[in-house]
Amino acid sequence: MVSRRTFLRLFSLATLISLASLIGIPLSYRRRSRVLLEERIYGGVEYSVKGSLVYLPMPSLDGDTSVERALANRRSIREYTDAPITLHELSQILWAAYGVTETRYGFKTTPSAGATYPLEVYAVIGRNGVATPEGGFMEPGSYKYDPYSHTLRIVKKGDLIRDLYESALEQEWILEAPVNLVFTAVFERTTKRYGKRGERYVWIEVGHASQNVYLQATAMGLATVAIGAFYDDRIKMIIGASENERVLYMMTLARPSKAYELQEESLYIYITNNRESLKAKE
Ligand SMILES: Cc1cc2nc3c(=O)[nH]c(=O)nc-3n(C[C@H](O)[C@H](O)[C@H](O)COP(=O)(O)O)c2cc1C
């Protein structure tokens, strides 16, 4: 027979174990299965460079910031530290911009009219701009993102950031960012289905992709600003885009000097004051 004391001890141990299985074990199980998956796919190698191809680390599907908080804290940020961004961060941002979220047809993070996906994404990486897991840096240059294999392919080598800056009205933040994203589009993918109206759909889609970058950057504590003021053809030449692509939009990617955070109280006061003046007008 077990004594009452031993029974109580065993009982509390059992309670602890079942609590742990409720919170701890599923989490570590999830982490473990991700590692196993990575080992199966990559043979344990997180990322690799093979010739002109960069196999990016897998994107994470979980984060610590809610969508609401990312929306509240999203701001165009133009002042940066000198620190590089990491390859993991770049991988995550590219996936957020235009990565695959459905594995039957290859649908993506952005909605797309008729799933025609006209956009292409380039990452223009400056010297010492992107830190690799083994302590080095990615080769500077213009890289094109392939969402389907989650890889980058180098299109043009060399530090092209100053050229981008000069072709975008010398906006300082472009020069100071370790990475600049450039969105281009092959309009025909969408216009051959929707005619002239398809052009509108392409412009709308790049807005979706850009907002994804803003929110993902905010959630990760990174900084970005959308850039619409530039000479299209000069940027196209600098990044080495194909003849059938048109440059639509750019975004910086950097570490902010100071992150923005919306205080709930200030929003409350702002809305309340506006309600007061609305009431006064009635
Ligand atoms: C289509 C578009 C083009 C923009 N072009 C530039 C630009 O060339 N340079 C820049 O510094 N900001 C640019 N911005 C960012 C806006 O200045 C910014 O969104 C606006 O001031 C509101 O600030 P917020 O993004 O922090 O809310 C652009 C934004 C949009 C939507």
C-alpha cells in the first residue's frame, strides 16, 4: 500500500507531467519535427551557395508579434544603424513579400488576379550588407528571388547600392540600407488574361506585396520605406532585369536607429478628440 504522502507526491508529479505535455512537449515536438524536416530536405545544412544559386534558410511560419501590433507599429523608417541584416531575416522578408503559401498550385502570400503572379522580386545587396550564419557576408550584387524553390540567383555582381541611390533622386536611406528590394512585373502574364484592365491588377498586386514587407519587417524589428521616386529604365539596367520586366517599386531593408511603437493611450486620445470635434460640429 502506498502512504497518503507518497500518493500525493505521485499525484502532483503526474499533474506536472500532464501540464508539461500541454505546454512544453508539443512546442519542443514542433521544434524537433522542424529540425528533422530540415535535415531531410537539406541534409542538415541550413543554407548553401551553389554557383550563382543561394538556397535560402526556410522561412518561419510563427512569430512573436501579432498582426494587430505589426499594423500599429508599421511606419516608413528612413534612419538606420550600420549593422547588416542576417540571411535568415532576408529569407523571411522575401517569403513574406512573394513566397509560396499553398503547395498544390504554388499560390503566394499576396492575392493575385487569376493567380497570374506578374511580379518579380530582386534583392540588391550591398557590401557587408547580409551576414551569413558562418560569420561571413553575402557577395554584393543584384539577386532575383525564385519563390518556388525559395532561392536567390545572382544576376549582377558588385555593390550596386550607390547606383540605385543616384537613380532614385539621391534618397539617402537607399544608400544607407544594407539591402534594397526592387519589384518588377511582367505585365503580359496578367494582361493576356484581362486585357488593359490587367494593368490595374498588376499595380494593385505590388501594393499587397509591399505591405507584406512592411508588416514582416515591423514584426522582426527591421526598417523599410517604400520608394516610388526613381528612373524606371535606369533601375532596370542596374539590377539586370529582363527585357519583358517593368520596374514598379523599391523598398529599403535595414536596422532602424529607432523603432516606432504606437501607444494605445495616444490612439485612444486621438480618436476621442476627433469624436469631440465631430460632436461640436453637429
Ligand atoms: C506609392 C508610394 C510611393 C512612395 N515613394 C516614396 C519615396 O520615393 N521616398 C520616400 O522616402 N517615401 C516614399 N513613400 C513613403 C511615404 O512617404 C509614406 O508612406 C508616408 O509618408 C506615410 O508614412 P508611413 O508609411 O510611415 O505611414 C511612398 C509611399 C507610397 C505608397
